[in-house]
Amino acid sequence: MGSTDRLRQITEAVREAGRMGVAELAGLTGASEMTIRRDLEVLADQGVLERYRGGARSLVLRGEEPPFALRAQEGVEAKRRIAAEVAGLIADGESVVLDSGTTCLEVARALAHRRLTVMPLSLHAVNTLTGTPQLTLLVPGGRPRPGELALTGPLTEASLAALRFDTAVIGCCGLTATDGLTAYDLEDAAVKRAAIASARRVLAVAESAKLTRTALAFVAPASALHAVVTDEAAPGDEADALAAAGVTVRKV
């Protein structure tokens, strides 16, 4: 098992149980107790859990979004394939509003050096797109969420309301045909709604696991999306249900 997969397994196990000992985690993962201790220090530095002598307890509640630093290490290859597909759907000269999140950050990397006008909704993506000569970068106002650096609040929403984009690329925490697009954070959900309202076309990006989840805050019905780009492991029944709701589902 690679270190990224092991960190994810430890995070999920501690999150589900509330707390677990080093010996239990070593038995679960097949790694040595020394390796588990190092992993717990990494996860503690990321704010995922709190160390105590002989184990750790979770700082991430059920129904709460894992920290950005942890999510950025997960499913990187799938996120890059999704980003490449999205980049292929966007023509030179378009204006694009780009949501926050780790998959949208990969989209930012795929769009760098393109002849586009882009408004990113996170400082991570702003940094990625700064200094690319062909691209016109628009930076909204707003308050960055700690860790995420996603821009939220009335200044962000006002920036979106003042503009009209060709395409919105929207990330999500959950997406189903029944419950629509959902987010963990209420302010983030409000910004996503404003981004959707500002664009002629809406492309959602979602790893396959998100097509089985529903998060706390409702953003929009599935019918508000023109297409969703996901990875090839997306469940067929949910993909079919989204297609029946009028959403084009592209698996990569």
C-alpha cells in the first residue's frame, strides 16, 4: 500500500471510530507501528487528527469536509484526467469562472497558458494562473476560508453578479440526480450558486466517489448542470440517473 492510500485509510478509520491506537492501525494497514506513528504526525500537521500517547483521535467530523492538504493528495491522476477533459471542452477566447477545490485547481493548471479570461474562486488557483501572459486573470473580492483559500462572502458574490461568463466550472462535495449538487459549507454553497447564475454553460467536475454523496448545503438541482466530468469508476446507475435528468456525463 502506498503512503497516500495508507494515510487515507488511517484518516477514514480514525474518523469512523473517533479514536484508534497505533497497534490497531498497524494491524489494519499492515504497516509497522513506527510507520503508523510517522503517518499520524503527518495527519496531525494537516489538522486531520490529534495525537495522544499510543494513538490519535479524529478532528474531522462525519459530514465535514476533510482538509484541503489531505484531499490534494487523493486521486491525483483521476483529477488530472478530469481537468484535461474539461480543458478540451473550453475554447480559446472564452470567459470562465473557476470554482474552488482540489479538482478545480487541476483545471486551473490545465488552463494555464491558454488564451482565456478566467476568474478563479480560490487563492490557490489565483497563484497558479498568475503570470501566464496569454490568460487574462480576474480576481474577485471576498474572504478566503482558512486552509481552503476559497473566496466567500458578499464581496465574492457581488463580483460574480457583476459579470457574465461563457462557462462555469463547478466543484462539488456531493452530486446525485435526486439531491443535486451539494457542498459542506453554507458560504461555499452560496458562492457556487452565484457562479452558476453568472454563466451560460455549467460544467461540474466530480471524482466518482462524490456521485454517491450528499453534503449538508444544497447548491442546485442536477438539471442546472449541462455536463459533469467524472472518472471511469463513476457508478453506472447514478450516471444513468443524471443523464435522465438532462446532464451529459463524461467519464475519463
